[in-house]
Amino acid sequence: MPGAFSSDDEVELRQAERDVNAVFIDESFDFEALLAVSNVFRAATAVRSHMEREVLARHQLGWSAFVVLFVLRVWGPKQSNELASEAGITGGTLTGVLNTLERRGLVKRAEHPTDGRRLVVSPTAKGRRTIDEIMPVFNQHEAIVTSGLTGDDRTQLARLLRTVLRTLDTEV
Amino acid sequence: MPGAFSSDDEVELRQAERDVNAVFIDESFDFEALLAVSNVFRAATAVRSHMEREVLARHQLGWSAFVVLFVLRVWGPKQSNELASEAGITGGTLTGVLNTLERRGLVKRAEHPTDGRRLVVSPTAKGRRTIDEIMPVFNQHEAIVTSGLTGDDRTQLARLLRTVLRTLDTEV
DNA sequence: ACAATATCGTTCGGTAGCGAACGACATCGC
DNA sequence: GCGATGTCGTTCGCTACCGAACGATATTGT
């Protein structure tokens, strides 16, 4: 979303609001909602690319590959289905991510013992070692990224975002 | 990031914290930072896919194509450089997005009058019509997505996220 | 039993998305 | 006035990412 919407400068922000309203002339236009959505998206992009550049790049891992590996490390072997949902990606995307991870020897696919449709994914020893190496640095950068916020702010932020997530879950 | 981290259930959340701490044994592990980052990312993904599904799909536009078109509609012809920065994508990505938009006849590339390196991008009439049609619905969905928040909450959310963005801007 | 139905993971076509390398053009220093 | 340096947009290789279609396997209803 446009950079002007995440400006710190109140004057610039109000100018952007005027610019938008000049084009979309509508009494019910909700600029605050636009700002909130816009900033959620910009922050996510900025955080993600920061993490990929500063932490994940040297391990040749993208964000999703990292998340999948993290889930497997903490909660152990998982079936593909649940893994996709935990990682917040679709099944089709997971197939690609698993191909990448398997090629690098970080993950292993295995058949489900009783259900022929299912697939069980496990981290390899190398996969566990990799995530153990990454995680402390990753978390350190999470702390850096949120260092402008007080403890209360962080909790508040998480709460507000959970509200948005809950709305989306139930609204659809 | 793992779905457990955005749970509304406090018990489940604390269990997830225990699970993580059981694996990454580290006194200084910052779970609140993990939660904040995780939720920013999950919320952004959820919002984006909601918008793409409910609003943009019928116009065959992805998020970035929409943002680029929006910027051009509100602020008029722009040079490629600034356009990428406003839309929050890199130059390489913009080239692809512009190809898509140009193929659909929503945007036009033109040479800069004096500087041979530069490129000026303008919306076509069809491009303006398209965004004018989309925007009211889009904004309505932005309002829906944030309908669980009070007015104060929205402002607060935008403020907290701007703080994160500012941290990332200056920290790097 | 056994067809209808549901649920898996994968495939496919399309759109992003990044960083690095590249070639075209501009500008600066002298 | 012309090389060194900087700044454009594009290309390239790679990784994602989605929804729809697909084939294989399970389950359910009767």
C-alpha cells in the first residue's frame, strides 16, 4: 500500500487523506480502516524482508520454509494437512516448500501407516540442527523489530491483531 | 507462523509458549516479541487473501496490481522508480506487475521527456474506471475486517505498526 | 458389497516477490 | 569533452503463493 499511508508526519497523512477523498468522493469512505489495513500489510512486508535478509538468507531459507521447519521442530512429525494450516499456507504451496526442504535434506516425507492418502512429514537431524542455530538469532531480531514498543504495546498489538484475525475467521 | 500463536484461547497460548521454551531453552527468549511478529504476519496474510478473494478476484487483479493502479489513480502519472517505492515493491517486481497491467490495458508506459533512462507510467481511462469500481467495495471490506475494533483501537493499531515501521527504517 | 461422496497430496497456470547482474543513458570531475 | 561514476528499467534464477482440477484412497449409505 502507498507509502504515504504509513508516514509519521501527521501533516503528510492528512494530505494523503485529502488526496484520496478528492478522488473517491463518498461520505461513508472509512479512511481509518484504510490506514489500519494498509499499515498491517506494510509492517508485515517490512518485518518479513528484514528477517529474510538479516537472518534467513545465510541459511538459504525463505520465510515459509523457516516456519514449516519451526513447526516440525517444536511439535514433531506432522501430517501434511495440519502442517499447511499451522504454517498458514495452502496445500499446493506446501508441496513446493517441502520439495525445497527435502532437496536440502532438512525434512523427510513418509507414508501414513494406515491411511494411504496421508503423508507424514518429519524433520531430519540436519533440519533440527538448522532451526536450533537460527532460532536464537531470529528471536533476537524479533525483539529488535519490536524494540520501539513497550511491553504493554506488544501485548496490545498482539491483541488487536488477534481481533482482526477472529473477525476474518467468523465473517467468512 | 504457527496457528497456535494467534489463538484466542489463553490456555492454548500458554501451552504453545511452554512448547517453544521446552525446545529453545534460553533465559532471554522473548516470547512476547515472537507473538507480536507472528500475529502481524498472520493478520496481513489473512487480510490480503480476504481482499483478493472477496474483492479483487472478479477483476482478475492481484494485490500488487491493485495497489499500483490505486497509486496512479490518486496521484496521477508517476515515474517507475517512485511508483515501486510507493507500492512497497522492488523495481524488478514492478516490471512484472506493469507487464500484467499493460497487457490488460489498464496502464501505459511512456518515455520521460528529457531523461532517457526514466519511464513514466500512466493509468488508462479503463484503468481509472476499474479502480473507481473496485475502491468503494474494497474500502467497505476494509471496514468489515476492522469491525471488531473500536475507533480508538484502529488508531492505536496504526500507531503501533508505524512504530515498528519506523524502527525498521532506522535500524537498518 | 459397492456406488456415491469426501478427503488426501500433487499438479498446473498464473501472479508475485527478491537480489544480483546487465545495458542504456546521465552527470560529475577535471 | 570525455572517462569514471551513478542511476535508470529490465532480465534472470529462484522461491513462493493461490485456486482449481486431478487421481488415488477412505468412508458412508443403503
